[in-house]
Amino acid sequence: MANQQLNRPGKLIDRFGRRVNYVRISVTDRCDFRCIYCMCEEMTFVPRAQLLTLEEMATIARAFTELGVDKIRITGGEPLIRRNVVSLFYSIGALPGLRELVTTTNGSQLPLLAKDLKAAGVKRINISLDSLDPEKFRRITRFGELHKVLAGIDAALDAGFERIKINSVIIKNRNHDEIINLVRFAGERAMDISFIEEMPLGLNDDHNPNETYYSSDQVRAELERAYTLLPTTETTGGPSKYFRIGETGTRVGFISPHSHNFCGSCNRVRLTCDGRLLLFLGHEHSVDLRHVIRSHPGDMERLKQAIRDAMSIKPEGHEFDLSAKPVILRHMNVTGG
Ligand code: SAM
Ligand code: SF4
């Protein structure tokens, strides 16, 4: 049955019967921050000539929507520092068949761009915020300035997105004492919040994730001392498990790659800024779509066939092991978080 599904035109179904309808596009691996769990202080970035152009990204996005993808997330690196990125949001936002255009950002450019993103059709936006203390924020992001991100959050609130969600990676002894503050901050502004367990991606030169692991269950237990968490079946199509907070009416999500494996329902693939289609976050399985698009410019059918063929190498699950040295040497900024 699986093979018949694989070859069916017009839909992307992998060999485990999972329908892929969600693509995350990393538009750059560069960033104005250097978060300790995501990048080293000194980084080598993809040479500019190897980057997909914004037009190539728009073409690949179109191919995906013609194959039934109805949700696209623009991410990075920091997506909003790529020059002219707003034009890509406009191109993708206008694609027929697209139900949701969303983005994940560190918020630093939102004072400038929030209104443009909304006008281009972005419905929901995730903003990363790990600390409300300027010093701690600086230590976690290395270069980040909290007041700029807070101004970005205000700009996003003013722009009127359907939903804004804060993403917080919790690291023991860095920011685990800010969980309640972060939830209060989000709740007061009618924003949802997700807590993310740190994933051991890349060569982390700051701390050992094995020693600083703080589980979603620990976060939840702490929250339950201050708030009423009501189970909900609501989902945004991602790996977050959500609860509604009785006191605020907003939602709290837990993204738990270690403690709760979510691969069984994985509906997504990722496009890196240099054009590799990654079939899975924790794996090296990939297909070089830049080669396809540059060796056969304008050949949409060939591009779509390459994407269809890629479904046959999407693996079943992930391979994170906190006790082992990371075997996946890509950093999150390259993968597209
Ligand atoms: N620069 C944008 C931002 O920070 O939101 C978008 C890209 S970033 C890679 C996307 C998300 O991945 C962020 O919420 C970040 O906190 C998360 N992230 C990065 N490295 C991670 C890691 N090692 N484990 C868990 N989450 C990580
Ligand atoms: Fe930049 Fe986002 Fe990675 Fe932080 S998590 S270094 S903001 S890409």
C-alpha cells in the first residue's frame, strides 16, 4: 500500500503513510544572535553563492503547494535579517492552496517588519524569548538585547496577527527560574507560550546539554503549582502538546523531543537555505533541490518529481541520545528551527 501511495501524483505521502503538508523554509543560516544552544560564538556560514535566491525559494514553495502542502513556515537562522525577505513573504503568501504562512523569529527586526509581514499574509508568528532579565538574556543569546526583542513583541501585538506564540528553551541553571515569569508575561499579552527541551544539535561549545537538561515534565510540575492547566486536544499541527491555562485563557505547549517522541505523526519536511530538502530534523537524509532547480531552470515537473521521490527516504523517527556525543553536526540555524 505504501508504495502505491508514494507514487500517487498530487500528494506527498511517505513510506510510513504520513501525509506531508507542512514545509519549513530556512531562508538564511545567519543570525544577529548566537544563542548558546543553537550556535557557537564563531561560526562559518554558507557562502552566499550557495544560498538559494529568494526567487528560487519562491519557486520551490510553489512546487510544494502544488503537491498539496498548505502550511509554510519561514525560519532560519534569523529569517528577518535576510535582505528583501519581505518580498518572499509576499510571493509565498499569494500562492493558491496555501492555508497558513507562519514564521519563527528572534523578534529583533519586528519593530521594522511586523506590519509588512502581516500585510504579506503571515497569520501566526512565533517569537523566541528565553529570559526577561536583560543580563541573562544577553548571556543566553550572547549578542541579544532584551529591550529590542520586547519592542519587537509590542510591534507584533500592534500589527494584529491572529496568534503570537513565545518559544522558550529552558536550560537548567540558566533560565529555569523564569518559567512562571515567562508564562505571566505571555498571558498578560494574550500570547501562547511553548517550552522546548534543548536538543543536542551541533557542537555546543557552551555547556553540556546532558547536565543542563530540564524536562517538560519538570516545567509542567512547576507551572501547576501556580496555574491550572486544563488538558486540551487543540493542536497547531506541530509537535507541541498543549494545555489551556485556566487563569489566563491562553495556551501553554510543551515540545519534548527527549521525553515524548513525536515522530509518529510527523507531517513536515525542511528546506535549508542552500537548497537541501531535509526529510527529518535528526537525520542526514536529504535531497539537493538547488541542483535540480539550477540544472533544469523552469522545469517545474522535474522539481515536483524530485520532491515526490524524496518521500521514499523520509525516516521513521529521531535519534537523539543525551548521553552520547552529538552525532548530528548541523546546527539548528542551518537546519531551520
Ligand atoms: N532565529 C529564530 C528564532 O530564534 O526564533 C528562528 C530560528 S531558531 C533556530 C528556531 C527555534 O529553534 C527557536 O525557538 C530556538 O529557541 C529553537 N532552538 C534552537 N536551537 C535549539 C536546540 N538546540 N534545542 C531546542 N530548540 C532550539
Ligand atoms: Fe539565532 Fe534563533 Fe539560533 Fe538564537 S535560536 S542563534 S536567534 S537562529
